[in-house]
Amino acid sequence: MIATALLALQIGATQRYQKVAVVSDQVLASKVGADILRKGGNAIDAAVATGFALEVVHPAAGNIGGGGFMVYRSAKGETFALDYRETAPGKAFREMYLDKNGNPTSESYLGPKASGVPGTVAGFYAAHQKYGKLKWRDVVEPSVQLAERGFAISPSLADGLKDLASKNKQFKGTWRIFGRSGNFYKAGETFRQPELAKTLERIRDKGQSGFYEGETAQAIVDTMNPGNGIITLQDLKNYKPEWRKALTGSYQGYDIVTMPPPSSGGAVLLMMFGMLKNDNLKTMGFNSAATVHLEAETMRRCFADRAEYMGDPGFVEVPLLKLLDPNYLAKRRSEIDLDHASPSSLTKSGLNLGNEKQQTTHFSIVDADGNAVSNTYTLNDSYGSKVTVDKGGFLLNNEMDDFTSKPGSPNRYNLIQGEANAIKPGKRPLSSMTPTILSRNGKLFMVVGSPGGPTIINTVFEAILNVTVHNMTAQGAVTAPRFHHQWLPDEIHYEPFAFTNDTLAILKSKGHTLVKGGGQGSCHVIVIGANGERYVGCDPRLSTAGQDGY
Ligand code: GLY
């Protein structure tokens, strides 16, 4: 059974390019990035151009009103991690989302008060200032054009915009711009965004200050006031991205470069690889009961540590050295009983999967010289806070919900988190985004990342294992069905066709609770072949996803 499934997975043709590749959740954005490379731009130029284009063509998650993380590896092997995560506004405080009875309210995820200070434009600007080759205006211009001239709406975007607008009429910018005041867009219609085009023009002409000062900043603050939002002009002016030392580790001869806190993604990923470093997963087989049990037990333990210890390193001490200590990870591995699931109920806090669609978006880029960018950024929920900056034409994030509103109470993703992630002005909420790059013998090997809230980490983990251990093609690795365990609730969530009935029966007999769910993430990878070819794995779970290159 498994062999047949694997064979089928290899049949999905892997796109191959000789020199450059861009892959994202929207093929139009990938084309913008690849065109920048055709014009002689490098991976950073292409990343900035792709990121701005996603704001235009993938408004559910592409953003200038949110934030994210970029991991970079130059052809020579230099690396950086750029943190442009949103920050809590100056007026934020620990109990700001509790009602008079001390219960969490919906304001952490719906409406203007849910937004952190956006980081995307500052992040892209900083990356470009330091590493860009083309002029700033030339990498922003294609998105101005896309917003001005418009593009044909896909069926999924038409459905998404109708759903967004009809459920959020109270936010007048959202109703007017994305819902066309009730005359909802239909698939195939041209979607022009004149207010967004003007905003992008200001960014094109003035750089970072075209967003954080002047007209755009005022438009954001004007959007705050009718709805109790707290972002001020000063908050916007104060926003700064952080250059961080990328987190590094290894697995089976592959060197891994990934995102450090305030994302938990890279640390949890390296912990999982560290725990499994001596296990022969290849012999155990892809998604066999033995493999799934061992990996789920590993996920359970690492997610337990995530909840307990991780937060913004500018505000709390994250014990990374201890968490990544091989002796600690070996001890954690030795606690796994290969025949029985260990109950998560013995632990005192944890994570839980919510029902809301988790929207974030990832793109992977390799340029002609072999420089690579892995970028994941987000509004948090699909369409973020659902609030559109009326005069600016863009949605704002609801990233404040990634903080702990009340220790022990679940957030939007039913994440139960600890003190380390409590709200403080200027602090960044803990994330799960896991942009990652692998190399082997000093040469670039794989660029990978995904959206999906807490599932991101396990999606990236499984995609890497699929390529490095199970020898799947780039396309096979992202198409293969996935599963997820996050400590609490004590369940393995799995995609349709992830497990045979036999496998399910064995997992149940070991004591696991199994929950069949929908799609997990949208993982885009580029794998470098023996002769330098760029093999693209474009996740088929999102119908608009696509790649471009040459
Ligand atoms: N907003 C989802 C994350 O950052 O993990």
C-alpha cells in the first residue's frame, strides 16, 4: 500500500529550472519575483518584489499590514535571519483583552484593537537596503502596476472576498473595497485596487517612511479610532525590524539554517531533529505506524517545551542552549515508549488546534548565483483582523492574538500559552513560522517553509524528512499527506489519505486519538540537484499557488 502511494507521489511532475526559481501561494506573485531575477536582480530583490505582489494578489495573507520572518543564505554560505514581526503598541497591556469578569474577549482577533504594529514594509526595506541590487523603486513598481491595472480574480479569491465582506460589514473599508459594497466580485472579473496602488506608490517613492509616516500612517491611525484600536503615529514611527543570528543545526549530514525566537519554529524544528538523530526513519518507512508514533511522541514533547519556555527574547530569557543540548534531547528521546502513547494530560499547559482557517503565506527563492531566501509572513488569521485601512486599501493583522491574553485560556488557535508570551508594549508575540534553508557539504540544498499556525513546524519537519530521508522528489515531498501533534489536545490530526486503515488501527492500539482534518499548510520548496538544477515543489493544496523561473 505504502509503496503504491509513494509511486503515485513521485508521478506529480517536479518543475525544474536551470538557474532561478520562485515559488509562492500565487503564481502571479511568483512571476513578479522571477521577472525581477530576469532583470538582473538578486534573491533579496525578488523576495521584496514577490512579497509586495502577494499583498496585491493574495490579500488573505500576503501583506503590508502584518509581519514575518526572512531567512537568507548567500551562495558563499553567509546567513541572516530578519525579524519583522509585529510589535505590541505602546498602549498595550497585559489584561487588555479581558472583560470585567476576567474572561478573554474577541478583541484580540477581530477589529482594530487586534493589530500589532505592522513590520513587513520596514523588514523588506531593511533587507533591500543591505542586500538589494536593483533600485528600491524598481522592485516595488510591479506591485503598483498590478494593483492599478488589476488581475483576474480566481474562484477561491472570489469566495474568500465575499465571505470576508459579508461577515464584516461593520468595517467600512472592508465592505467597500473587498465586498464592493455588496456587489461581490465574481471569478474572472478584474480586481483593481486604486487605494492600494497609491499606498504602494508612496512606499515606492519614499521607502519605509512612505508607510510609517505621512499619509499612510495617518490612514492607519484613522482606522484605529472608530474601533477602539490603539496604534499611534509614534508606534508606527518607532517600529524597527531586528537582524538576528540565524539558528543553526544539523540532521543526517544536512546543515540547517532557521528562524530563532520570537518564532518558536526554528527551535522546535531543531529539537525534533535532535531527538530523532539516531533513529532510522528510512527503514521504519514513510508514515508507517512506527514512524508516525515516534514522530508524534517527539512533536508532543517539543511542543510542550514551546508553550512553557518560548517568547520574545527581548523580554524573556528563552533557554535555547538548554533546549537544544544534545544530552537533554537524548533524555527526551529516551522517555518515548515505542509501544504506547504518553498521555499529555500529565503536563500542566499546552496547545490546541482551532477551527479557524490559519492563514499565513510562504515563498522560496533561489537566484542565479545560488543565493536563497526563505520567507514566511502573515496577517495571522485569514484576512487578519478583517479591518481594512479605508484610505490605504490594505488589511491589518490580528497578531495580538498570538500573545497570551490570559495564561491557561486558549487563543484563536486554542493555543494555551504561558507567562513568557504575556503582552507588553513593544514586545513581539510568539510565532510558529519556520522559514528554513538546508545545505550539504557547504552547498545550498533545500529552501522550505509553510503557513498553518502551529502546524507550520510539523509541515516543515515532514517536508524535510520526505526529501532527505524518504528520497521523495521536491513535488512529491510537498504533495505527500501530512499529520500534526501539538501536545494538547492529545490528538494526532491527519490529512485524508495520510494513513491506511491498518496504520490507523495500530496507532489506536498504541493509545493515540486520531482526528481526520482538512489540508495542513501550503509548503513550497526548492531543492538543488546534483548539477545545480532548481527543482520546485509547489504545494497543490492552494489552487492559486505556482512557480516561475528559467
Ligand atoms: N500567526 C501565526 C504564527 O505566527 O505562528
